[in-house]
Amino acid sequence: MTPKNKYLCPTFINPPSLPDPEFYSHAVSVNGCGRLVFTSGQVGGRKDGTFPESFKDQVEQAFKNLEDVLHASGAQIRDVIKLKWFCVNWNADESFPDLLKSTFAFLTDRYGVRFQPLTTLVPVPALAFPHIKFEVEATAAIGGSRTPFAPSPNPSELRLASLKADAVVVGAGFSGLQAAYDLHQIGHKVLLLEAKNRVGGRSWTIPLKSGKGRVELGATWINQKTQPKVYALAKQFGLDIVEQYTKGLAVYQDTNGHIFRTDVASVPEDTTSSRGPGTNFNLKQMFQQIELLQKEVDLRETSKFPASIDVSVEAWIKQNQFTPFAADYLRAFVRGIVCREPEDVGIHYALDYIKSGGGFESLFLEGPEGAQALKIKQGTSAIAEGLANTLPPGSAILNTPVDRIEQYGGGVTLGTTNGLTVEAKKVVIAIPTHVYQKIHFSPPLPYDKRAIVSRTKPGHLAKVIMTYARPWWREIGLVGIFQSFTGPINLSWEISDSANEQYSLALFLCGDAESKWEKLSSLSREEALINHLVELVGPEHGHLAKDVLEINEQTWTKEEYIEGAPTSAIGPGELSRHGNALRAPFHNLFFGGGETAFEWKGYMEGALRAGSRVADEVNHALSMNSTSKL
């Protein structure tokens, strides 16, 4: 992707095939980041409403007025890229010298540099009033967000009128879309504000360049039995649902680099040859212990978790003295589901996450009960777009980051970085918890809520799609699952669409492996993944992994306003101390988002359920007319 030019670069163009314009230019190309200023036509009137008699004096006064308008807008004379003149009873012999002299004076800066913007002269029989003889309007291009200094706000400055709604939803991911959808269906006037240029959040489907298919850079799988909400939406919008390919062997690589294969439907055998002194639990026994420990987890009352075991996953592993393979497997599992290292994640949060998804087997397997059971042919973004399309036209606004939320006087006022002001009775916050820091809350968030959201840690995830001309892994008896305890590839699944002859592997890079990998150059990143895939496949067929048709990568930590995936993790002790505050309303603010889900955290299902939960809370508050007053 070509990087954005952070400087505005107007290029004035004068083709050699045309006469030299001398004091103006034929065309201008404006590149880079910045803003445009358009002025109204400025006439030669003084502040007291009087006008000079002569054409010459009106021209001079009009240019003075134009200069004041430009300065008030943060622009300088050198920023002008186009002038348009309107002259009454134009006579080239008599009027042109006066016009040219004033124009030259206007376009020459204090250092003697003369600028040559585009110009257009329009002779007219009359202007708005009989005594007006000249009018000029300008377009200026300004780099960045440059604004003029003023000792106090200009009292005559006009802003766009505030928008008003019963409820404003901040964030158009799955949770925000579901909340907006539910509130609209009930009959409330809803506005949905999204910082990015698309809806869907951590779901992002793109078309392939090399063929007819689509691939998922984000959320991918659903389940009919265990995830009824997302499945029902897929059916509601008429989307095609296909089963995940599950035939063949999975490939594993342990911490020592040993590579082995196992049946996709079973837990891999513990490769530890000897438990060694002091070790107690192999892999299957570790699973059993975690299933028992989940009974200590109350998804809806987080303060009940025993403080004696409220440590990090890494500390818990060491306390229990698992076999080396079992310990490494759990580390890899936690790394895979939340994309943070085991020392960053509390065992309470890990167990809460596992329980919210139906347990180890539900999260691990691809079969009918597994989280990776089904795919959507049109892509998961089609669900997000389907929800957005049900809202009234104009009620979902993109490219509108909220940076200010104020709760005074009984309602809520939201401000955005692009100058929009919105007034609402209630507000739903449906963005990743670690992105709350981009919003200034006034009054500040309560201590417990601020404590929990400030301590959530975004997942370090990159997802890379390797597309091939044929499914070579199927041909050699593999299912497309490659899991490595060493990286850079942590795990993979195939996401092919045979009907469109689209054959792809989705590679997941998680935690520290992702952080190291993303620092490489683009070509080095691709080489590292291909080489690792070749190693995992083995010497006999490894060459098949090299013949890549197309590569698409998404580093979610670099995705503005999301900054991590698939969710945000919580460290030891924090969920017990502050977890109950995560979803608690604050006056007229209500909190959704995938991180607030009780069930299926980190999945589309969880985000949708959280959206409906918070919509119910807002609807109840609106119906009770219980607006808080500070």
C-alpha cells in the first residue's frame, strides 16, 4: 500500500503545448493530507457597508476582504489554488490593468514571491446590487490541520447544527450494529457513529485479485448449534453457509522443533518421553483439571473467583508442574485464543474465556459442536453490511471518530474529530475497551470501570492468507491445520471455497511471535511464513507450499481504532477486582462490545449477544424516562 503523504503538495501544471499564462496556471494537482477552504464571493465593500466608487478601489477592497477571510480560515495567500473573478461591464482595455495590479499585489508575499493559482474571469452584466462592480472567490489548500491563532473563539463562527437522537451507538462492529438494529426495530431514533470507513470491526472480507473467491482477514467461523444468533442472521440475510473441511491429519510442532501428525478430531498425544521429577499431569489430565477448575468461574459474578489461584496462566502452569508438552500446549492454546503471552493473561480470565465458549473441545474442534464448524460463502462482512442496511438511510455515519462525550444537564453530547456534534438521551459504547482512551469522558468514568478498561490488553494478532492454485494439503492427506509452539506460524486452518476454485490457508501469528514478525520487511515476512510452512509440511512435499498464487496479510495491532484482535485480555487479579464494572452503565452511558460478552467472548456470537444486551438496557432506561441529572 502506498503510504499517505503527510504534507500537502499542490503541483501547478502548465503544459508546454499551451501558451505561457505568465501570471496564472492552467491546472493544479493537490496531493497529500490536508483540507480545502472555499470562500464565498468577496465584494469591495467596507465594514461599515459603504463601497468605493471606482472599479479599481472596489477590486483592492475585495482582495483585502478575501485576505481577511482566508486568514480567519487558517489559510495564507500562498495556499490559494484558484481565483474566480466576476466583473461588471468588463472592458479589457480599461479594467484589465486595475485588476492585474491588485491581483499581483494580492498574490505576492512579503518576501517578493509571486504565486500563480488557477484563475477564471467571468464578465457579467450585473451583480447582486447595482453599486457592486467586482466580486472574487477563492479556493485554498492547507496542509494538515493548520488553524489560525486567536486570543478567543470567534463569536461569529458558525458550526454545523447538532444532530439529535434517542440513542447514539459508538462503533459499528458486530456489537454496535446489533445494538443499533435492535433499538431501531423497537422504534427509537438511532445514530451509529463509526471511526473507520467500513462496518464490521474485526470482521473484514476482501475479494481475491487472483480469482473469483473471497477471503477473511478477520472473523471467519460460526456454529449452528452453539452460536444461534450469528447463524440466524446469516440465514436472515440469505447467505450461503458451508461446512469447514475436516478430512485429514493435523500437523504439530513442539517447542523442541519435533514435528508430528495426528487425527484432526482428537487431542494430540503428549510427546514428553518422561515426565521427570515432580511432574504430575500430562495433556489429557491437564484438560480434566481445567474442566474442573471452570466450576469456580461465574461468568456473571466475577468477584467470586478464589483469590488463592488468581495468578497468571504462566504462574498457574508452574504451580501445577505439568509435563513439558502439556505446559507448552496450554501456553500455545492461550496464545492462540487471546493472542497474548501466558504471563500477560490471568488464569481467571483464561478460564472465563474458555467457559464462555463452551469449554476446551468447543473452542478446539472443527466438527458440528466446534467453534470452527461453518463458514459463510459471501464472507462475514456480509452479516455486518446486512445489519447496516436495515437502518434508515443516513443513520450510520462512517469516518467519524468520537473523541468527546459529555454528560451534563440530563443528556449526552458527543463530539467527533471531524467537527460533528450529536445530542442524545442515551449512548452505547461498543468499541474495544482498550480504545476508550481515545475518548475524553466528562465527567470521568468511575474508578472501577476506568481500572478494568485501562488494564485490558489488546491481542497481538496477524492473519495471513496464502492462496494457491490447488489444495495441495488435501492431496497429501492433510486437513490444513498447522500448529507450532515456536512460530512464526502459531496455527492455521484452511478457508477454501471449492465452488470458486479458491484454495487458501489462513495463518495466525499470535503474541510475541506476531510482534517479532511484524518488524520484518514485507518480503522477509512472506519468506518467513513460507519457509516455516515448508518445514511443517516436511521434505517430501514442502515444495508445494512455495507455489503461492496470492498473499494477503492483516496486522490487527496496526489497524487504527481497533489496534488488536481477536479481543482484549485481562491480567491476574483484575477480573475479580473490577470485572463487574465492565458492563455497568454510567449515568446515560451503556457499554457493549465483544469484550463485554458473557458468552462467546472474542467471537461474532458474543459481540452480537452483547449488542442485544446493551440495547435492552437502553430501551428499558428510555422507557422509564430515567435520565440521570448531575
